[in-house]
Amino acid sequence: MNLQKILTLVGCVALFYQTYAQATDRFYNISRRDGLASGSITAIIQDKKGLIWLGTKKGLNRYDGSKFVNFHTGNSELGSNDISTLSIDNEGKLWIGTFGGGLHLLDLETDKIRRINNVNIGDQIHESTIDQDSVLWILSNKGLVNLESDFSPIKQLNNMLKNRGASLSAIDSTIWIGTQDGDLIALDSNLEYKVFALSSDRRFYIHKIHSLTPNSLLLGTRQHGLNKFYTDTDSLEAIDIEATDIRDIITDREGVVWVGTDGNGIYRISESTTKYEHNSSRLNSLVSNAVQVCFEDRDRNLWFGTAWDGISFLDNRMGDIAFHYSDHKGIDQSGVLSIYKEENDLWFGTDGAGLSLDNYRQEKDFPANQLAKNTYIQFIKKFDNDFWIGTFQSGFYKINEEERYPILNMRNLDD
């Protein structure tokens, strides 16, 4: 799949510098205007051909980097348009879980969708996962189902999980299940299970279970934020981030952890923590702070599905690069001919739009101070408290740092 056009940069400057608490990376945002069936994204996965499959509240979408193909109850055998989970097994089969319509299988060669009819699979699929033996596991309103074992439910466990199951993850030889009210359950390969009562607070809803190290898991919860569970000591540790509602967690191929939250954007956790949030003054910021799904594709691109506003796409290969636009928003930017940096100030000399000032370490831009308008700024240099600005066909300008407006135009001097 060719996503190159998503990565095209126009009218902006990319700068390499140390990561700060508030990130300004350039996201490419994809919405219903681009062909998405719905702005509410519930699942993201990539098939062996490189195509991206998106679960939404209004059906299943396939994306090739330029156009969408939508599957819904009106043109397929989907039992519900509310897609809850997507899994691809080792044979390349795409399994589709829906909320209200049960489990489905899509033939990637023919695009035909078939509903899986079995009394042991509930119609409300919470999550699915593929274990190390390529066996599909389903967590539904009826409990946990192993697809390999003729859909035979684990009866005692399912009595406990009925209408309580929330999250599911296959890690090595263990199946981990999180509940809506504070229990974490480990199921081994012999179908024996152990229950860890993590909290007596019934609001301790475990949205996500993610492997961090061989001896620890990351748990994303509702109300209780991000937590680290040590499997060797059965102990729980809260991770100190601002967000309390965690919706998804992934680790990229560089070992960086990405956390999607409901209301606090995205956290990038490595040696330090970086936060990405929606900024209405920047066209290419994260599209929404309500992030439900995080996904890394085979080219290391990162996809973030939001609750209402579609997708934000980030080229992870760019590393610690921040994008700054000459108009501060990326809407009506001009080309940049010259740059001058001093502490927190970044001065842009533009191609026909004068001089622009950006304070890039602040959460909000410095007011868009346009100086020497309608000129082509080719040179910026500072002496003492004055900036000297060289232009094309408009001579030199001298600009006082405190006043920040032209006090001298060298072109008009008799000398």
C-alpha cells in the first residue's frame, strides 16, 4: 500500500530537537469527508497485502491509502454495523466481532462476509485475540470461547464472566481477561485459571491488558488510569500520568509505549513521557483527545482512532521531529526562506508573507506577529537587541526586540 501522499510536507519547517512535555508532531487526519463510514473508530488492523481495515460504529472500512471501501448490513451479511474488534489469524483470515450481531469471518480474496452461528458465542463481542498457536479466542456477553475447541465454553469461568468481561489478551501461553469491576484473570494452557482481585471499586473497569516485560503487564482502566501489574509478585503499581481513562496501549518496534486516552490525547512513554493533544490553532495536531485505538502498521506508521473525529496518522519513522508552520496553523502557510532561533522564539522569514514569530515551547503559539508584511525575508540576524532583516527588493529592516516593529528601513536612508 502506498501511503506516500499522506507524508507530503508543504509550507512547514521540520526541526530536530529534544522532546518536550508537549509535542508538536505533524498528524495527517482522516475523517468522514475522506470517505470514512463513521468518525467513531473501534478497531484497526492490517492484512498481508498491506491494506488497512477499520472497525467503526457504522460498518467495516478498507483503506488503501487513497480510497475507502465500506461494508455494512446493507451490502453484506454483517449482523450489525457496530464493529467492536478485528483479528487476523496466521492463515490470513479476518475475524470481525460486532456489538449486537455476533462474530463474522471475511474472505479477503472474495470480500464475502459470513456470520458464525453458534449458541456459545454471544451477540455482543467485546474483544478477540489470537494466541501463540493461532487459536482465536472470543470474549462476549456469554463469556470466553476458544474457537479451536468446537466453541466449547469454560463453564465455571464463564459463569463468572457473564456480562462482566471487558478485555482480552493472549500473552505467551496465558490468556488474560479483564473484567468491568476490578478482576484480572489468568487462564493457562491447561484451562486452569487464577483470579486477581485488583480493586474493590466496581468502577475499576479494565479496558486494556498489554504485555510490558516478561514479568509485568500494563493495565488501562476507567477511572483509575494506567497501572502496572507484576505477575511474579501479584502486585499493582499506579503509573503517574494525568489521564484516568485509558482506552488502548501498544508498544512500537522501537520499544516505545503509546497510550490512548479518553479526554487526554496520547502519551508516548520511553525514557521520558511526551503528551500529544488536540490544538485548535494547529491544523495538523491530533484530531481529538478521545483516542480509542492505537495501531502500528508494517511500515512503522502509527494510526490513532478517535471516538468521534476519525483517524490521526503519524509517520513514526521521523523520530523527534516537530513541525512549525509559517502561519502557526498550517492553513495558509507560505514558504520559509530563512530561520532564526533564540531561546523559545523561532523567527521565520517567509516567501512573500513577511516575518513571523513562533514561541514553540509554549502550549499555545505566540501571537502571529507579522512584521515587514508582503516582503520576501531572505536573511535574519541579531545584534544586541535589534534584528536585521534582509529582504528581496525591499532593502534592510532593523527591528527592535522589545518593540517588535520596524524602526528603520535601510532602503529609505539617504546614506
